[in-house]
Amino acid sequence: MAINKNHEFEELNGVKCGIVEKNVKPERLSFLKELLEYNGYTVVAVPTPAPKAAAAPPPPKEGEAATPPPPLPTAPETFTVGVTDYTFNWVNAVFGRLLKTKDRHVVTLAYWQQKDPVSHDEIPYYEN
């Protein structure tokens, strides 16, 4: 458990990991894994636990019909992504310009969030 939201860490598959993101879809997992492994991090991904089921209804009173339990919701296939460097913080890595793409450009926030397919970082934002 972290002191604050900036440096969350947990044990994933028995390894203490810094949490990168939770509830990640498989496509996002693929993107993050490729990017982080290229930058030298060891990525650990585990399926997100299913949500807890609702409490069972009380037993029926005498003379009442039993109500069937509500169907369990199917959990979407999501993952918790972490890196073995438990001091890793994606915010510091992106804004500290510590991550690079495969074509050697600095990872921008838009690229990290997958809003921009290419990292355009020729001029830092503070020099505009």
C-alpha cells in the first residue's frame, strides 16, 4: 500500500511491483508492455480480480416464494500492470522525459495516453 497515489506498489505474482495502471484492457497492456520493456523495465501483468458478488437475499418467509439470486455480472478481461522497479511512477517518467519510443523520440503525454500514434516532441512545451 502506498502512502499517496503517486507511488503505488503491490505484490503481483509474488514480486513487489510499482503499479503502472489498473483495469487495463488487453490492447493497452500490449502497448504498455512493449513501451516499458523497450525502456528497460520488467513488466508484470496479472488479471484484475472479479468484482465481489452482491449479498444473498434473505431466506423467504413462510408461505412466500423464493426469489432466484441475481445473475453474477461477467467481469471484463482487464489487467493490473506493474514493473519490478517499485519506485517507478509513470507521471515522473513521462514529464521527466525519461521514456523513449522505438524511434528514439521522447514519450509525450498524448503518446502515453494513446491519443497520438507518434510522439511529436521536437520542441518542449515550455519553450513555446
